[in-house]
Amino acid sequence: MQFEFDAKKSLRNKQKHGVDSNQIQKLWKSPFVELVSKYEDEPRRLVIGTLADTVWTVIVTHRDEKIRIISARRAREDEKEVYQKLRKNHSG
């Protein structure tokens, strides 16, 4: 799996949310769910998973064979609920 991201946006994300694009890539090594985003200008996805016991939401788009990380933040309560529900249904 190959990732790409804007280095300046990654730094701003680190300052604002406490995680940069290099760190958040580890989320793909744990169980995660991927949902279609409501964003309309470009096809985007929400990737929700855990990293260091925190549930994160990562906004990505797929370009060619790469995953472009747009931003990452702690998951909102509704996103945590969706993540837990989908994980539970998928494992059982």
C-alpha cells in the first residue's frame, strides 16, 4: 500500500490534531472501516480505525494506485458508533 500527502498539510494537521500523515498510516495495520464521504468535488473516503487506543477518522482519496491522505482527526461520536457497529457486525 502506497501513501502520498501534502507535507505542509501534514504539519498543520499535526499542530491542530496531534497526528501527522506519517503517523496515521499505521491505522491501516489495525482493523478499520472505510466509508464513502459526502464530499462532492472529488471522490473521498472516510477511514475509521484505532491508533494507540484512540479512534481516528482519516479523509482520503484514491489516486492511481496510491492512497492520498487529506486529513486526520479524532473520530466524532457518531463515527465511533458506526465504527464499533460495523466492526461488531463484521467479526460476528
